[in-house]
Amino acid sequence: MAYDVTEDLDAFRAETRDWLEANCPPSMRTPMKDSEVVWGGKSEKFPNPESKIWLERMGEKGWTAPEWPAAYGGGGLTKEQNRVLQEELRRIKARPALFSFGLWMFGPALLEFGNEEQKKRFLPDIVKGKTRWCQGYSEPGAGSDLAGLQTRCEDKGDHYLINGQKVWTSYADKADWIFCLVRTDTSTKHEGISFILFDMKSPGVEARPILLISGESPFCETFFTDVKVPKDQLVGRVNGGWEIAKRLLQFERSSISAGGFGGTGGSGILGPEEYAKIHVGTDSEGRIADGDLRGRIADHKMYAKAFNLTVQRQTEQAKAGQQVGHTASILKYGAAKMNQDRHELLIEALGSEALGWEGEGFDKGAMRATRGWLRSKGNSIEGGTSEINLNVIAKRVLGLKDHQ
Amino acid sequence: MSFVLTEDQEMLRDTAMAFARDELPLTHLRALRDKGANGHDPETRKKLAELGFFGVIISDEPGGEHFGLVGLGQILEAQGRTLAATPLLQTALIAASAIQLGGSKAQQAEWLPKIAMGEATFALALDESAHFAPLNVATEAERNGQGYTLNGMKRFVPGGHDADMFIVVARTFGEAGDRHGITLFLVPRDAKGVTVQELKTVDSHGAAHVTFEDVIVGEGGVLGPVDEGADVLEPVLDRAAIGQAAEMLGSSAAAFEMTLEYLQSRKQFGQLIGSFQSLQHRAAKMFTEMEMTRSCVAAALAAVDAGSGDVAELASLAKAKASELVHLVSNECVQMHGGIGMTDVADPGLYMKRARVQEAMYGGASWHRDRYARLNGF
């Protein structure tokens, strides 16, 4: 049977274009405002009502998760169709309908490791943005050495009982559910970890926001005291959680680095070269007057360009079926460096304009840059420190051996 | 833009990699050096011609198909791995590009087939000082009855000691530093008044200072527009920088692999030194830089073939990144080999010596950073 892929894609493009034209509300085609990012879940306030309509429509089509199977609420699109969809979304400058750890991290892992009943139960509400998930990984005693986690999960016959503490739980205070690493065997390390899901409203769960140096509180300390969890909420097999955890970390590192922590731009903040031209000044040929600063800004801009080209190259090679192994760690390392360098240059170029904290007298964009600079210090810590990522590259990519 | 090679390009890459490994291993360069050949290697030139490597960006008929700069980049990367001294960058890339971009129909008909067959080698005679400064040209071309009279001196002309023809960048108007007033000329090595002073260089590839004293060039020797030669020279130099970057990527990859092997075999304190975290992290950082540089080189090569508007920006990006990479990797290669890295019998030193020549050619990292900033308006 003749099957014309190109023709099919052209038809899909036409349908998609019509649908987006009819369904993407006008304000959803304007640049995203920080205050209007939609994370979904029960705590979502939708400050812009059109963002609610946009999420509902995209969720109904399954286009928040275009390549997930339709049976789990996803779009059921092929890679090629998804590429067309993304191109059409970019063409009308559509905002992402949903930001979600469920979409980026938990969902892909559940698709691989969950059972049928779990996938049917949890994935559709992720696609529609009805359930907001948070990640229970790090603990006070288990940061880089994640497998050293101590949160206990005991088998009580008809349920599990969880006791312990997590930290750096992103938006735990706003999330509906948590995917969590717990210890089901204390006699071994990696082989004693399980991957479990529970409702954040369960009795015994308490999330306390942590105030950061940037003045924001995106992370929480999360406490579990005798939390009862039904047994069908454990994913994979008991003591088999480490494999899921590692896979999920790859999704996390990829999703962090795909956006480069926003290291190539930010809302309402100019680039370091623009601030330098304004605050340091230019010579007669329009160059930044401070040659040393100019050279370092150029160096950074070139690093950022090289980083973006690398993301593109790996995407293309993956599409062509070429193996691109363990690139997640390379990109996570690069993304952290890029965003931190960018913020240091912003601060340097802004001079005393960057030294404001709040109130009047300072440029609003500059104050956001200052907060962003402080926040960026976490980039080389969260999602695997830069040192841990270098370990992963050295051992898994380059094959260097451990100390004997 | 494509980061994925076509099947034909993939085959060309495999052929080039195998040729460099089997016919031009590092021992080949070492042998040439030890017998004082200074990069002269007629036998290799013959083999490269037989493989068709000189004609990779030249089509049989005007407008016909060829492997493109992406294809030639694979060959240059392969020869960079073994530090092979060949005329490919000067002839197959620079001269072919200059004649394609600036040559008259007659010049193209005369020279492109000869280049493709490996029958003529070229060298671009550009620099007049110790640093790359393409508009700083004082070599004078004065109009006479039938053509021009050239006077001036070109320093460190890569491949100049081994070339049959020179592409000379001269001034027909204005002063050193002016963009307007530059004209390119095709000058045979054996023309009256051309003196080639062969240089023994640190990388054993050789080069030459070339002096032009009352050299008469006919109208037919003018390559491209009179006074506006920079319009041809600049895109040619972009391609040269990209080709050089591809070669540097190959050198970096080979030096890195050699270092990695040493880390996995050398023991101290009863441990493989590659198990020490300080060395692991440095190796991982080098690898990360290499992956990024590979993306830049691939993007720049593809941009030339696609005729994109951002070739200049990508050329500066690729050359700067490759310069930084080869500098870092060649230094680390010596350091991580320890004492053995300081000896002549070991290979790290060869990579470091070649690296500094590669870095300097067609603009170093700081030159290209400055240009990148200018192109981006700051």
C-alpha cells in the first residue's frame, strides 16, 4: 500500500494550524510573564483566565504530552507529528500551556516502569494539569550521595508506613502528590531503595518552605510522620527503586539543560552586553569601553552558542537514530556553568545598579537580575552537583575506573 | 542546518579516517621530521590525489554535485588526528574556494581541474607581520602597461615552501589597514622576482617567508575584483578558519584519547592514575569542551554548504573554540603524561607543537572573540 508520509504530515500541519488558530487565546500568544506560568494542580490560581482555557484545550487534545500514548491521555503523536506541532506552536509564539515535573520527569519514568493500572490512574491527570507532582529525593544526610537516603518505608501488611525527612523538595507546599524514594531494606544501600507515590494531603505529611539567599522559597523541607500509603502505589518492585531513580534523574537533567536554566535569556532582563553598553559605555566604534569585560562577555556568548548548537546536534542525532549516550550529564554541567557565568556578567555590567534588593530607586529588570544571580548559584548543586556530573562523565562516558 | 552526515559523506569520512590511520600515522610525520623533509612529501600528495581528496569541493561540471565543505571537513579532521602535513587545507580548500568565489571562467577552467587532480598546489600569501591581520597589507601592486608589478614580503606562509602557485594578497589602493584597495593575484612560484625562504618550523610541517621583487603579473593573473579583493578574501578566510578548526578538532580528539589511555594504564600509589578524582574531573571537562567544539565545527561546515548568512559568526565561533580546545588538551596531554610527556620519543610534545601553529593560523582565539563581539554589535 502506498503510504505517503510527507503528504500525511502536510495534512497534519494544516489541521494543527487551523486548530491552533481557533483555540489558542490571544494573550497566550504574547511573551510569558513570570507571574502567569501555569503549574497546574489544585493550588493553581490562573491569574490570567485565558491560561486556564488554553490548558484545558491543550490537555483535552493530549498536546501537553504530545508523544504519550492516547490511552493514558497523551496526544499519541509520532516524533514527526510532534515536530510539526512544536513548529506550529512556535510559529504563533504560543506559550507552553503547562509547566510540570509530572510531564518532564515523573511521567516518562512511570511510562517505563509503572504497571498498567498506575499509568491509567496517574498519567491523564498529569496531561490535563489536574495533579501537580513534587519530587522526594534529597534528604539532610543524602545529597550528592543520594543512595544514602534514610526515609523508612515499612511493610505493615495491608499498607506501607513512611517515616523520615526530605529536603530541597521543589514546591512541596503547592504540590498535590509526591514521587518519593524510600528505604525498604536497611541492610544494603542501592538495592534497598523503593519508588513510591502518595498524596501530599495524607495525614503525617508536612511541607515547610525554605527561604533562600535570593529571597524566594521554591524549595521545602518535607516531613513524614507515620504516613500510611496503600500498597498499590509502589512503582516497580520492592527494593527496585534505584533504577527508576537514576532514569528519572536523566529526565530531570535533560529537562533542566534543554532550557539551559534560561541561561540564554530571561524575561525583562537585557543581555550582559546591553547592560555593559549602557552602564560602562562604548568607544567610538560602538564597542564596550572596558576591553577586558568585553572579552569575557564575548567568551560567554560563544559558550552559550556552542551549548545551544550541542543541544541541537544531539536532538538531530537522536532523531537519526544515532546513539548519544550520557549526554544528560554533559549538558547539565554546561547549562549550570553557562547560567552562572551569565549572571555574574550581568551583575558586573550593571555595577551598583545590580546592588538593589527591593523598593524604589532601582531598575526592575536589574533587581530581577540580582535575584537571578543569587538563585543561579544553586544551578551547580541541584539535579546533581557539577562535581557529581563530572564523576558521571568520567566513569560512564570515559570509562575511568574507581579507586581500588 | 544538518548535524547528520549523508551516506556519501559518512563513507568519505571512513575512508579518510582509515587513510590517516594506515598511511599517515604519527610515525610518518616523525620519520619526515627526522630525515629533515620539513613537510615535503610528494608520495603522500600522489596518494591524496588518487583518493580524489583534492577535489572534494569541486564538481566535474559547473553546478554539479560534490561532497561539500562538510565532506572536506571530515578529511581535515582525520588528518588532524595524526598531525599529517598535507597541502589539502591550502589547496583543496583555500585555493579552490578563492578560485570558485573570485575566479573568472577562464581561471576556473584552468585551475579547478588541476587542483582536483592534485597537479598544482597553492599557498595563500597573506600575513606581513607576526600576527594575523588580514587587512594589514602593504605589499604593493602597481599598475604597469599590461598588468601589475608586485613588491613586498609575506611572512610565515603556510605551505609556502611546497607550493607551485601563490595567491598573493596585495594593495592596489590606499594604505595598510584599509579594506578598500586590496586585490588578489595568482603568481607562479617560478615567476621572476619571487624568492622563497624555507622555514623550519616547530611543528615540522614547514612554511616560508616569500618575497616579491618587481614581479610582473598580467591582467589574467588578477583573481577577483580589483581593489575589492576583500570581498573574496573574507569568505575565503572564513572557510580557511573553519577547515583549520576541523583539523584542530581531530588533533584534540587524538591527543585526548592518548591521554585517556595513559590514565587507564599508568599506576602510582598502587592505583591507576585515572582513578584519581582530580584527573577524572579535568578529563571530563576536556571531554565536555570537545563535544561543544564538535557542534560548532559541524555547524560552521554545514552553514557554508547551505549558504547561510551566519557563516562569518560560526567561523569565528568554531576557530576560537577549537583554538581553546587544542590549547587545553595539548597542554593537559603533556602534563598528565608526567615526565614521559617531556621526552621527544613520546607523542604529546608533537601535538603541543602543532597546536600552537594551528592556533595562530587564520586568527587565534582572541582575534576571533573580538570579531564575534563585533559581529554581535558590542
